[in-house]
Amino acid sequence: MTWQQEFWSWVSPSYVKTASPPAVGEKAPTAPKLTVPKEGKPTIIAFLRHCGCPFAEKTFLNLRDAAAANPNVQFIAVSHSDQGSTDRWLASLPDTAKNTQPNLQIVVDAEREAYAAYGLGVSSFYHVLSPAGLSNLNKLGKEEGIWNRPTESGNRWQTGGNYGVDKNGIVQWNGKHERADDMSDFKEGISLVTAHWEDVGRRSTLLAARRDRERDLIVSGGM
């Protein structure tokens, strides 16, 4: 990282037309680099702050853990840092083998088109530098050893957030961040996007059992 890279991360980014955040119950937006649901399964999307941000790191580590614990759910981390910076940042994290789980995908969206499609635009001064956020930044470093890493690309003013989409492509969880230190509870999102999936699964099981009983009755001459 050079001082020029650090400086440019503080400069307001180029304008990208930003849509309204999708509400729960609406069809999930699409973008050139992001299409959901992934593989027809419930999907959790984490739009990260710039690579190097401690809150982005903590969010991604939580996402990795959630992916390991929920193999039937797809997880997507979206980075607005460029490909090289994202790759180097990922390589600097602990337990890098966890970065390549089969149900975990990293999408690089340096153009910020996917961010804009989900209503995530440029934040305010307070969003980035609130007293509470700076206090939590220090707390995260002291308690978990997660401090600032080099910021090679990306922008500190870009808003992050998390969304949950069910297997039919409907938004079931909206976790737009109000401050830079916001980190949504992925367990909440997972429970919401899998509720419909589990209901469908139970109905399918009941229907299959009913068909089996009817077939047995036909074979035995009971129908």
C-alpha cells in the first residue's frame, strides 16, 4: 500500500446511479456480476466495505463460518476493491482454506453496479466516522486482533450491507448498514431465507409419503 492509495480511499468515489433498496417480499435485483438465487438455493449476500477495513474482515469471517455450518445455503461476498487487491486481502486472512468452500463465492464488483442495484451508495461522514463506530473499531482490534489492513483499492465511503434471498429469488432479509461498524446477524438472515425452503421440503416429504401409501394400497388391492 502506498500513501497515494490510502489517500484515494478517502476521496468520494465516482457517481453510480443507485436504486432504492429492495424491500422484503420484492424480487431480488440482478446485476452483470451478481445473479440470485445461486444454484436455485437460498442465498445470503454480504456487500463488504473496502478490503482492509476491520469490519469487512469480521463480516467475511462470520460469513465463512455461516457457510460451513449451513451447506444447503449459498453465500456470496461482494467486494468493490479490484481483483488483485481482493485476492491479496483474502490471502492475508487467517485459515485461508475456509475461503474456498463449495457454497461460498467471492464476487468482485469494482464498478459497484451490484452495490447500486441493492441500494448501497455513498455514505455520510457520520456513517464512517461516528464516535460509536470508532469505539467499536478499537474494541474489535483489542478483543479479536482485527485491525486495519492495507487499503490498496476500494473506497471508505461505499456503504455495505447484507441481504437474504429465498430459492425463488424473493428478498426475505434486508440488512442495509446504517454505520460502518454495523454487522448483521447472519443467523437471522439464514432463518428467514430457509423458512420457505423448509416448508416446501416438508410438503414434498408429505406428498411423497402419501403417494407411497396410495401405491401400496393399489398393489394390495385396497383401491
